[in-house]
Amino acid sequence: MSFVELWHLIIGNPILNVLIVLSHVLFGQFGLAIIALTIIVRLVSWPLTRRQLKSSKAMQDMQPKLQELQKKYGKNKPKLQQEMMKLYKEAGVNPLGCLWPMLIQFPIWIALYQAIMSALATTPENLLNLAHRLYPWDIVNQAIPLSSHFLGLDLGQTALQAGALGLLLAIIVGGTMWIQQKMTTAPSVDPRQESTQRMTTLMMPLMFGFFTLMFPSGLALYWAVSNIIGIITQYFVTGGWGYLKFRSPFSQH
Amino acid sequence: MKNTKIIVLVVISLFTLLLVSCAPGSAQSAGGWSGVTVHNNIIYVGSRDGRVVAINASTENLEWSYSLASATALTGGLSCSPTAVSAAIYTTPMVDGDLIYIGTYDGRVFALNTSARGKNLNFPRKTYGEWVVFVGTGAGNDAIVADMAMKGDFIFVSCSDGRVYSLEKTFGDLIWRSEVLDEKHKKLWTSPVIHGDTLYVSTFDAHIYALSAETGEPEWSFKSEAGFASSPVIYGDTIFVGSFDRHLYAVKIGSDVLEWRFPEKPAGNWFWASPVVDEGIVYTGCLDGKLYAIEADTGKEIWSYQTEDQNGRPSPIVSSPVLMDNLLIVVNESGTVYVFDLAGELANEGVPWWTASIGASVRSPFCAQEGLVYIRGEDNQLYIVDIDNRQMSQPIPLTAES
């Protein structure tokens, strides 16, 4: 069995079939199915998300101490790094702690993405290929093919093809991603790093806004919903807007 | 440290996007699976790179080829996702005198003159009767996926805006367009079938419609529980059509009651290919790889035959079976050709009289004439199988360089 077949068997096909069942249950609305499945995946991956958020919160709480270290050892980089690592160790925080849970979740996101693309079956080839990935459940086969229309959007078309609505979707995706990033990204204690970081925080939402225009709207809907859920959970778990309203000390100079 | 983390995240995000959009199992671009037609010893077929190719059937030499690609062809852009080659051809060329009618994935219907194309004149050569028209919105988004139909002076086209269009075949003028027959999916990927003065169309949203060929007005409709995957076929006063719910349906024209559906318990997959009917027997291929022979009156199975690939695994039947005299020809997706002799000793036992493999995947409609079977492979080559002599000629490449 090839890797692709194994991938579909274990992750891809279950998600695809659940997506189709959801679409059937939710009045044949594929858009609602995407929203529901995004919520379900978020719930299932909640333990990982919580760990990621806690790690992020711990980093946030350490900021005053990190800034003190910056003031103290700002000119001695190796010493600063050494002291920072010591501080992380004492606090029991892994600076990459909020990265690993995200990495573990990537296969799920990939499968979800593929499921959306497969279920939409925008080309005849895709529709035919879909036949071999469905479970022999009546509810699945009766739901096929899915309607790709949702809130005036054709979820199979790129946002660019969708005109004004597509542009709005791109702004929502970019905007929500920026808010989420701002909430979670701890400001750097190094002015140069801070500048790069600010640039990256801006680049990611711009990139995803651009991708929204290039990829089918169904995927953009998933990104938007996923970001909004991310913002909400972040708000309640870390108790507020995180670094969203935080002004970097370097930006004042 | 944080910087590294962010850069890693950006790189992972980009890599993931590329991976998921291009990986097998993700969306596949529209490449087309045009069928083959043979007329006056010339083979006409659409290639995978969007050209109509004419080949001399005797010499197997290229007569002419013409690219239907538009100047505004869409590409996949950043994503490898389902943006189509605009000139992808799914329709089978339809020949009428010197004109070849063909539809494209970007919603254009072409009338090509064989002489003008043979001389490589600029298109459209109106003095030769050539034209091209958009159906649908005209924006190029309303794909033509199903074979077109012709009756008298008119061509009938199913379009991805969910409507059927009637075009006058001399100039391509629009005669009528039907109401949207599939509001839910807004696409029609099945062919209209002409029976008397009426067109019959099956839809993804589980309807069969009868439309007046003259006006496009609906005359009758039938509603099922699941969407129809295949184009309808009419035999006597009964419509046979395959469904996504893994059944084949039989419906009497004008009735709102299902005549029968086959099999009792769902088959292994969808009935994607249109069936053929002969002497009261329906022959239908299924995506589970089985060929079924069913009594047309009762829906009772007479026999079934499991087709396979070269490794002995079931291979889906995507292309409709074809009848040639008393022979039933079936080609499965793995490219295995099965010939059943319907008048022979094994006619009622479902045992093939001869099998051969072309060695290429097949999804296109194929045609059979005078002992020869013409098949377009997914490898963009044309295969000719000589059934009488049980031989196969060298494949003919359909690539632009050939």
C-alpha cells in the first residue's frame, strides 16, 4: 500500500465522508458542513490547542522578565541568550512549546483541506475520483454530488472569480489571521528581531489573503472560520486580547 | 529564537499549501476525455491538449489538427487546484457533412469545416460554414462536459449553468435555452437524448426532464431520491439511467412511478456510464468494475461479469459499452477490452469471447465500426483494436508534435 493510499485510508477518507454526511444533514449546505467540521476538528484537537495556548500565555507572562534581561545584557548577545534560556528553563517553558502542537495538527489540516477540495469535485475528473473514496453508506451516496453554492459564493471557484464577495472573504481571512497572530506573537526583546517579527506578522495575513484569491472559496471559508474560532479560544483561554493591544517599546523610538 | 519559530511557521505554511494543493488525491485539473468518432474513413477526436485531431483511418496519418485553446486560457496559478485548461474537451466530435461540431470546457461550441481545417485557414472561415459561439453566461465559466445531440437543423448542448441550449447548426444562432434544470448544483454534465420531438435530460439533483425539442419547454419530469450520474438511454418507452446511489433506474416515459431499480441492494459503486440496450437486455457498466446484463422489462439480473486490471483487481467501467453487430464491447478504466458475443454459445453466460489490453487508462467514450474499435487513452494516444483479426495496431500519438 502506497503512502497516499494509507493516508486516505487513515485520515483523508474518514474526514471526507464525515464532511459529506454533515453536508447532507445540514440541509445540503456544503458551506455549513465546512463550518461544522472545522468546529469538530477544533474540538477534537482541543487538548493540543490548550497546550499551545498555555505555552503562549506563559511566554506572555515572562515578557517583563525578558525585557529586564534585554536591558541588562542588551549589548552582550551570547550572555543574553544564555540568560533567556535559563529563564525559560526555570519557568518550565519551552519557547518552541507552542509550535509542536501546531505541527502535530498539520496532518489534520491537510486532510481537511483535501477533503474540501475532493468533496467539491469541481472538475469531471475530481467527481469521478471521488467515487473511489466514499464509504458505501446510503447517506453519503445520496448526498453526492454536493452543491458548492453558499451565501452567494461558489465554493469551488476562486475568490478572485467571485468578485466583490470573494474580495470581502480575502479581507476577512487576512484580517482574522492578523488578529490571531497579533494575539499570540510575543514581542521580541531585540529591536532587530522585533522589526522582522512585525514584518512577518503582516506578511502571513497578506499571503493568506492572496491565497484566498487564488484558491477555491471553500478553503477560504475554512481558513476564516478556523481563524475566528482561534481568536475566540485564545481570548477565553489566555483571558483577553493577548498582545493585540501591546505596543512594542521599540516602536516608540 | 522567536524569529526562527516564525520563519519555521511561514515555511511550513507555504510548504503545506504547496503539498496539499499538488499532492495526489487533491483536486485534479480538467484535462478532458473526448470521445472518438469515425466518419468517411476519418477519425475525429479531441486531444488532451485541447485540439481536434483528424486522422486517416486507413493510413493512420494525421489529416489535420486544430487547437481550440483560447487566448484567455486559465491556468492553475499558484495552486495546482482545479482551475481548468480552458480548452479541455470532454465532448465527442459530432460530424454532419463537412462540419465537425464540438464543445469545450470553457463553454464554446465550434463548427469546424474539414476542408478549411485541412488547408489550415484562419478560423472561423464563414464561407466554409464555420462558427464559434459561447453558451451560458459567455464568461467562459459554463463548461460543456457532456456530448451534444443533433436533430434536423439544431444542436442541443448541456451546459454547466444548468440549462440546455438549442443552437441552429448553420450559423450557431441561439434558438432557445431551457430554464435552469438543476438549481442546486447549477451544472448539467449529462447529455440530452432525443426521442421523437422531445429531449430527455437527467440531472445531478435527481430529476429526469422531458423538454420540447422545438421550444425547450418542460413537458414532463421524474424525481428520484439520488442524483443521476449517467446520461439517459431510451429503449421503447422506457428510460434507463445510472445513479450515484449505486442503482440503475428504469422509468416509463410520462410516468412518475419508478418502473424498477437494479440491483435490489446497492452495487459496489456508482453507475456512471450510460447503459446500452439490445433485444430487451440492458448492458450496464458500474464503477465497481462489473458489467451487468439485466432484463429490460423486469430489472432482473441475467448475468454479471467482473472486469479487472492487469493485476487482477476490479477496474471501474467509466466508458459506456458499445454494440457492434452482435458484439458487445466493454473497455474498463485500466484499458482492458472485453468482447462479448451476444449471438454466440456463451451469450447467456456472461463470458467474454475475447479480451485484450491496450495498456493505457481509458475514461473516454470509444466507438466501434466495421470490426475496429477506436479508443482514446488517457495517455493522449489513439488505440485501434482489430476485433476480427484479434490484433492491435501501434498507438497513434495525439500530441501536438505528432
